[in-house]
Amino acid sequence: MSAKTLLSAAFQKSIPKVPTSDQRTANLISQSIITSQSFQFQSQFPTTSLNPNIIHLVLSNTRIPPQSSLNFFNSIHPNKLNLIEPYISLSSRLYKCKDFALAKDVLNQLAVNTAIEQPVRKITSFVNENYVDGSSKVVVGKLLDTLFRVYADNRRFEESLEVFDYMKSLGFCRIDDRSCMVFLLAAKRCGKFELLSEFFRKMVDSGVVITVYSLTIAVSAMCKVGRSFKAKELMDEMIARGVRPNANTYNALIDAHLKKSEFREVEMVLDSMKREGVEYSVATYTLLIELSLMLGKIEDAEKVFDEMHQRNIAPDAYVYTSMISCNCKMGRMKRAFELFDELTEKGIVPNVHTYGVLINGVCKTGEMKAAEVLLVEMQSKGLDVNDVIINTLMDGYCKQGNVDDAIKLQSLMEKKGFKPSVISYNIISTGLCKADRFEEAKTLLFEMADKGMALNTQTYTTLIDIFCKQGDFVEARRTFTEMESKGERPNVVTYNAFIDGYCKKGLMKEAHRVRSEMEGKGVMPDVYTFTCLVHGECMAGRVDDAMKLFDEMPERGFVRNVISYTAMIAGLSKEGRSEEAFRLYDEMKSAGILPDDTLYSSLVGGLHSS
């Protein structure tokens, strides 16, 4: 006798004898259902008198039409009984009638019933007692397979996995790879990537058929949680098992490596694609264009773009947007608009991101009228404006000195339902500071805090900069302390605000103390830090100290700019050291740095004083 036969016999022995009274009651109810449309049994047999055995016997009665069984099921309100028997009995009956859609609906009702404790344990117990004969195995297999799916679809992954393990341990049926895909996709929708990758391994170990689609989902999930190297190992393992990855599988790996700037690994994945004979998809070319841009090789991006055309692979909106974006970043607006025109001529509909990168490009060049035209065109095509585009426009206005236009835009967008973000407030407050409208900037940022919005590093830095420019170092330091207490880490710009403020007030000891403080916390100074200190020492009449700082800049790897040279030349000129000043002037011109009017004034002033 086989193990399965012994198991079945054991189950049969464990089935309790149905009490005669239960059978009699079930027969009476069944007869009432068959002969009456109004369910007269309810007056004789209220729901409270029905036990699980009676319900099971009624719903399992093959003499009752399926629709009548469903009506009985609904009439007893199973969701209030907290029983699994009605669901399993009716769905099994419906499976036998091949009414699969209705059976799935019944099991879905079970899956959403969270009031039943340990449902899978109760389900398996009930199945063991009532559905172990050979004729029912096919039905039970379908029932369990559907349960596995509906629990996953309803995000009850723990119960879904319990059903999976039960199916596997008792061997009711071969586990369907399509059902496993349901689990994988449900986990993906919920962002449960660790669970997804763990279940994929369970699939492999359980002998489930692995397809390229399930492999791709698993590889993508592992990449999402930062395990791209493990994902590559998994892909190699599946290749050895005869599963051939497609372009989407490789694209997931390429994308993960690009996000970490792991360029060597990207090349290795591309080599694997060639070795396996997998053709590049549109998405692959998009990633290759991104790779070229990250490496600063716009010419290579153009070559990739041309290769697409040569291989008759039609670029989509995403490819064009990437190309437009890279040209905008390089200031090649003419080429960017050529690509935009080419896109529309081919009948490809530009998306919000396409317009966004173009608007950002023209804003950076100060062409705000062009940005406004693009905005109107975008809206005329039914594309909604988003926060990124609004902030881009406001930033563009502020950089052109038109902070009032930025404020008007923010007010207009608020009336249309857009809520200003921390980024919006930071953009406008920075614009107000550049226009020396410090009190308005402070009022705006305090208003932001009053609205319950969390200040970030940039917000705190702007406030600190305002207080330092106004000479209120006590309030600046209080704001700095609050910033750190809120978990916002000061950066080099934050410290530079203090250093600049102290230098302009002649408080050089404090300025140098802040420099030591920032370096002690691992924040390294930049060109602006040294330029402020050079300027401060010159203003204090300590030109030799300023020169030491000026000479330290290249030693620290900093390229001195026109502002640093101007500060040092002005300091030397003021002290009547014209020869040294002109030497620096010649050095600056030799470095390709163009002097400005301020520098010429310093040199002329130095000649008169020497």
C-alpha cells in the first residue's frame, strides 16, 4: 500500500460520523431549497441553528441547482458566521460544475474575511476531513490553487504561502507557474521585493516551471533592494537551467548598476547580452544613452541614438526625452529643439517630462518667454502642470531677478489647488535674499514653519545666512542649534554663511573658528570658504595672512576664480603693493580668467596710492 493510500485511509478513519439529526436537518433544508423559491426553511431553521456540518451537507448536495446553492450561501451571511465551511463547500461544488469564475468570487470573499483566525489551518483541516478521495483531488487542486492566488491578490501573503506549502506537501496538484506569477506580481505591486525574491527561490526549489517573465520579475526585485550582484548570479543559474533571459531581464541589471555608477558592471552585462544573442530593446538604448550622459560623453549618446535608427528600432518619447535632456544640460538648446521637432513630426506625443526638461533648459538660459510659450503649448495638449515644472519656472524667474513674478506664479498655482512645497519656499526665499529683501524672506520662511512644514537643510541655511548678513549672530547660532536638533545636517554652504558674515564684520577669529569647526565635523571647505577668508584678512589689513590662504587653495585642489583673484589683488593694491598685484593679474589672465570692472578699479586705485 502506497504512502498516499495510507494517508488517505488515515484521513477517512478520522472523519467523524455525521449525526443523524444533522443529516435530517440538511435534507429538510435541501428539499425546501429545491421546491421553493422563497427559502421557507428560514422560519423553521434560523441561521443560529445551523452548524458547520449542516451547512456543508446542504452546499454539497448535488441535487440543488448551483444558483440555488449560491442563494442559500448568501442568505446565511457567511461573513458574519466566521466559518470557513460555507466558502469551501460552495466553491468545491461550483468547481465540480465548472463554474470557475463564480467559485473564485466565493473564495475571494473568504480571502477578504479577516475575522477568521488561522484560516488556512482551518481550511486544510476541513479539506482533509471531507475531500481526500481520489475523485475530489482535481477539484481540491483547483480550489487550493485559487486560494493561493486570491490570498496573494488581497495582500495576505502569509496565508498565501501557507496554502502554497500545503499544496506542495500533500501533492494535490502540480503548482501552476501562472499562479506563482500572481504572487510575484502582487508582491511587486506592494513593494515587497525581499518577499518576492524569497518566494522565487521557493519556486525554484519546489520544481515550479521558471519562465523568463518570472525570472525578470525576480531579478528586478533583487535589484530594487540593492542585490544586483546576487541577481546576476541568479540569472546565470537560470541560464544554466535552460531559462533564456530577454532584454527586459538584462535592462533591470543595467539600470541597477547605472544608479550606483557601476560602469564596469554595466559593460559586463552588455557583454553577456551579446554572448547570449539578446537584441537591444528601446529601453536598452535609453539606458545606454543615460550611460553616455553620466560619463559626460554626449557624442556617444548621439552615436547610440543613430544606431537605433540604423537598426530600425523606433525611438519612443522616453528616448527622445533623454536626448533632449542631455542637450539642454550641455546648453545645446538648438539641438534640443531639433529633437523636439523631430519627435512631433514622427507623431510621437511628448509627455510632461519632455516639456519639463525643455522648460528647464530655456529657464537656465534666461529665456523665460520661451518657457511660458512651452507651458501654454503643454497645457493645450491636455498635459497637467506638475510641481517640478512650477518650481523650475519660479527658479527661472528668481535667477533673472524677477522674484515678484515667481511669487505671482506660486499664488496663481495655489488658487488652482497646488500646495507649495519646501522646495517652492526655498526657491522664493533664496530669490528674495539675492534681491536683498531679507525681511520678506524671513517672513516667508516663518510662514512656512507656521503651516507645519518641516524645514530642511537649505531652509535653515537661508535663515542663518539672513541673520549673518544682518549681523545677528546670536539668532544665527540659535537657528543652527535648532537645525542640528531636528536632524538636519549643516553642509559647507551653511558654514560659509557664518564665515562670510564674520569676515564682513571683521570678526576673523570667529571666522577661522567656524572653519576649524566644520573641518572637525568632516565638512570640507570649498573655493567660496577660502575666498571669504582671503577677503576678510585683506579687509583687516593682514594681506600676508590672506596670501597664505590664497596660496593654500591650489594645494587643496581648488581652482581660484575671478572673485578670489579680485579679493587678493584688491588687498595688495590697497596696501600699495602694485607689483605683486599686477603679477597676480598676469597670472589670472594666463589661466584664462577674464577680469571684471571691480578688478580694474582695484588696480587703478593701487597705482594712485603707490
